[in-house]
Amino acid sequence: MVSIKILGSGCAKCKTLNAKVQELVAKNNLPAMVIKVEDIMEIMKYGILSTPGLVINEKVKSVGNIPKDEQILTWINEG
Amino acid sequence: MRKKVIVITILFAVWIALYNNLERLTDLLVYSLIQLDKEAPLTSAIHFFIYEVPKVLLLLTLIVFIVGIIRSYFSPERTRKMLGGKKHFAGNVMASTLGIVTPFCSCSAIPLFLGFVESGVPLGVTFSFLIAAPMINEVALVLLFGLFGWKTALLYMSTGLLIAIISGYIIGRLKLERFVEDWVYTIKAGTTEIAEEQLTVSDRINAGIEAVKEIVAKVWIYILIGIAVGAGVHGYVPENFMASLMGKSAWWSVPVSVLIGIPMYSNAAGIIPVVQVLLEKGASLGTVLAFMMSVIGLSLPEIIILKKVLKLPLIFAFVGIVGSGIIIVGYIFNILY
């Protein structure tokens, strides 16, 4: 089971990224659990400076932007 | 990669050709093709609209593309590294300047604030960044340049920078660290392990294209409305309608505009239609620019967000110092122009 976290409390891009990852996981039947982290203290533990952050198996993969679908899939499969 | 460069070169050539011939094309369309009466006020309104919309959109596309590429060199992480341990003043100048080019969204203000302060960026320097980043951005500058000329744009940028530098410096000097919420200094922020990925030139060009798509999609409607309103009031609202309220002679208009602007929130593109109308109808430049800075730079939503990490006295200091700076700038403009 891959753990995926979307870090971000209310920005438009955070919602977009969350929806996108949820959809990718569902569409490809990936063994992954997606959680949206909105608590700022929790977010700060990852040391990111801009949101959204994409965390896969506790590793920060991207910050401040929405990565391409293929890129996200590769990360999940590597995870 | 080579293909991309060729396409962009061609597009740039088309851009230059279009931009330089816009006036001629508009004349051709309005006077020769549709054959509108040259003297009618409606014609001048239509001419204004047909000429200004593509002009501003062309400018916006080019500048946003270039800024998008520049920004790919300045991640917030890198900016933080550059600002760490910087002394006052030099740090304030650097932070304000970096605020212009570092990508920033007010929704990221908290993680950014925490991340800066945690890693040893002084409070005043952090504030210089937080003041400059939303207030001075490429959209505001392009719109001011396109609609009101390069002098206005340059004045807005330089005075905005000055406000960010001086306000941050004062906040730093006042030693207001005790008014930062206590938990801020106790949390352990992790360090990002994300390796600074090596972007290729092609990646950076893509970043520019993405920026154009994102920003133009977001602001084109405001530009359209703004110019339409500008074209509309051109002929139908009396010329000096706003002069008594927001003209130079009304000394109180600067502070009142700033006070009204603080609780309001809008992005640069959204406020431009209002600016256009006010200027057109006799409001003075200083008053209007002060209003614009106050709407974009100080906003209730941002204050509420910052309340999570700042105690009230610091919030008041922040709003008070920046607000006073904007008021002074407004007066200076009104005296100079």
C-alpha cells in the first residue's frame, strides 16, 4: 500500500491536485491511500514553503505546482 | 527542443508585427471596413476598445511568459536560502526585490512565513518579502504600463519596493519578535529532502508557457471588462465627476482611499477597471495608486490568515506601517503630478 499525502489548506491548486491524484488512483486501480493534510503544523513537518505539496511514502515529491499525470504515476509506482 | 525554439522565434516575430501595427489595423477595421463615423463618440469608444484589448493581452502574454521563465530560477526554497542570516536593510532590500520574482500565492503565506522565520531569516526581512510579493507583480505592472504608460508602472514598482523595504526595516528595528505566536518558534519544521531538480532550458520554456496559460485564463475577463468600462465612461460620464471626491484638492482623499482599500481584496487585474474609471474621471494619480496598493497589498483575508501566526499588536503594526507608507506615497504622487 502506497501512502500519498496532499499538503495544503485551501489554495485552488491544492484542491485541483487532490482531485487529480484521487482520480488517477481510482482510474488505474492503484494500491494507494490518498490523504489530504490541512493542518498547518502537520504540513510544516515536511518543511515545504509553498503549497500544494505532494508526499509519497513520506517523501516530498513536488512543491508549489501540479505535476503531470505520467510523472505522478511514475512516482506512485516507484513508491 | 530545436523545434520549440523555432516556434517561439516565429511567434515572437508575429508578436512584434502585430504590436507595431495595431493602431493601423484598428483604423483599417473601424474606419474602412465597418465605416463608422469618425466624429461620433460611440466610434471613439469602439476604437478604444478594439485597440486596447489586443494591446494589453499581447503585452500580458509576453511579460508573463518571460517572468514565468525567470521565476523558474527562483523557487521559494532558494529565496529562503539566499535570505538566511542576512542583516537588516541589505536583507530588506534583497527580500523585497526577490518578492517580485519569487512565485507567491497568499494562500501559501503561512508555510512561507514559518519556513522563513524557522530557518533564521529575520522577522523584518520576512515582512519585506511578504509585503512586496503580493503588491508588486507582473500582472499589475503590465496593466499599468499598457493602460497608463511606463512612468506610472515604474512609479508603482519603485514606490512599492520602497514601502516593502522601509516597512520591513521598521518592523525589524522595533523588535516585535515577542508578538509572533509562541508556538511558531517551538515547532520543528522538517527540512525538505526534495532535491533541487535540474531544469533544462526546455523545462523553463514550458514553465513560461504554463504561466501564460494559467494567468491569461485567470485575468482576461477582468481586462475585457476594465477596457469596456473605460471605453464606456469615455463619453458618458462627465470628465470631472470624481475630481471633487478624489482629486488633488481633496487632501483627505488619500487616507480615506487607503482605509477603504484595506478590507477590500482583489487581484491586480480585478482592480484595474476601477482604477481606469477613477483616473479617467478626474481622480488624481496618487490617490488612485494608493487605493490600488491598499487593495492588493493589504487585505482582510490575508490579515486573517496571518492572525494564525501573529499576535494582534504585530498585526496592527504591520497594517499601520504599510498603510502609512502607502498614504505617504499617495501624497508624494499628488504633489509631483
